[in-house]
Amino acid sequence: MDTIIVTGIGGVVGQGIVRNVRATGLPLRIVGINVTAVSAGNHLCDAVYLVPYAVEPNYIDTVKEIAQNEGAKLIIPSTDHESYYLALYAENFQIPVAASPHHVTGMCLDKYKTYIAFQEHGIPFAPSCLPKDYHHQWGEIIAKPREGRGSRGIMISPEAPEKLEDSYLIQPLLKGVEITSTAYVTQSGELLGTITMKRSLESGNTTQAEVTFEYNEQVEQLITSMIRVFPFRGSFNVQSIVTSEGVVPFEINCRISGTNSIRSQFGFKDVEYTLRERLYHETPSRPEVMEGCAIRVMHDVIYPNMKLGDIRNNQDNHYIYS
């Protein structure tokens, strides 16, 4: 039985990855790591470790020690910063890190850098500028953190946007259908396939999703132009607005994204592709995407007669109330 590490198990992305790993039926032992000792993902993992935030100096050494002690053979990051730092220091590990090269993850971590890089190569991206460069050239606008995610810190048409710090980005408020597209690129640079969904969000998380084929041609042209210039590898996600001018991306998540547990049920199994390619050195099968929709619900994990500080992993006595 091989051991893998999944990061960020307290979040929707990490929990989806773990559930998808379990669903493969492959003989894998899952070690979950997170910045809090107790999270909703503990009960899904065979072992759980507390780690610093990825931006902290001892993050890499901590993860390296866990990987060595557990005999892990693969690390799957579930957050943007972890994808960047684990890719940046990938040579410190003797095992694969399922992430694009660090200069790609670093570019996608910062929306303004993404805009500049895409503009240089003629790739569509939502018009963007720093607050100091905003001179009311657009009507309705949106201000968002350059490195933010999950809709945190977003402001619609704020007063005096030019006075915001340069950690913010200003974009025109694009109107149209919002779509989320995921692509998987093999280690040899081949586009294995894509899936696109319309979705509804609450607090940055998908609550409803519906597979659509309507924009496939535009999405594949966009992603093909991206991977022709930048060496994306594995799974990544493109968030876009369908405007009168076509599909316009406004954010790239250079990692496995939060709808991984949904899209796997419609034929796009990017977590399994990651395992097949990076752990077993197999060529993944092309996805056969089918139509459908999904609605997310909440359930509770109950630990009778236990305190929060006693929870460790899925060996603790618990049951799921749904």
C-alpha cells in the first residue's frame, strides 16, 4: 500500500481530493496535512498532521519531514500557495509534487501577473490594472485581492478605488454567464481533455453546478493557447465570464480546484489522472464527459464522548449525520 500526502484537508478542495482518491479503490494510505489540527477532513484520512502556513519559513522542512517519516510517494497540494511553494522547492523532495512548474504557479497566484503575462502573448484575460493606474476608464468595476481566492475581500464599485493598496487589482465588472473550466495536461504537455460547468457560488464555494458543452470550442481554443506558451501540467482551472466578445477568463487556479468531487461524477476524473500519471507512471485515459448537474449539501461528522483536541484521524470513533 502506497502512501500519499494531500494538503489543505480542512478545505473543500482537499476534502474533495481525498474523497476522489478513496473512490478510485486504489490501495492507498492518505496522510492529510492542514494548518489547523482539527478540521472537517480529519475523518477522511489515515493520519493527520498540523503544518505551518505555506508562506512560513519552516513549511517546506515540516512537509519534507512528514513525507520522509511516512514514506510518502506523492504530494497533492490543494491550495494556491502550497502549489507554488511545493513546486518552488520540489527538488527538496525525493517524490513528485503534483503541480505545474513554480514560475507557472507563481504567475497564476497573482491575478495581475497573470494579466500581464497573458497580454504579452495575446491570450484573452479580463482587463486589469493596479489601483494607482485606475483613472475611471471603466464603468462598473470590481476590486479584488491580487492573491485572493474564494471571493474574499472583493468589492463591487468601491469608492475611491485608486486609493486602495497595490495588493488589490481593479477590473471592469464583466456581465454574462460565469463558467468554470478544468483542463488536464499530461507531463508530456498533451491536453488530455476539458470540462466546463455553469455554477452558483456562496462565499466563494460552488453550491450548484451544471455541465455545459455550449462553450467547449472557445474554451479549448483558450486553453490550447495557454499551454502553447506556458508549461501547465496536471489539473488546473480557468474561471471565465461569457461576454458578447466571447469567453473572457478572470482567474486561473493552477491546481486541482474545488469542483473536483463533482466533475469526477460526470467523467472528468482529474484526481485519478494525477494518481495514474504521477504515482503509477501510467497514461491516463481521455475523459468521456457527460451532461448533468449537481447540488451540494452539508453533513455533520459526530464524535461521541470526545473533545475537539482528541480528534486525530478517521480511526477516531465517529459517525456521519446527513
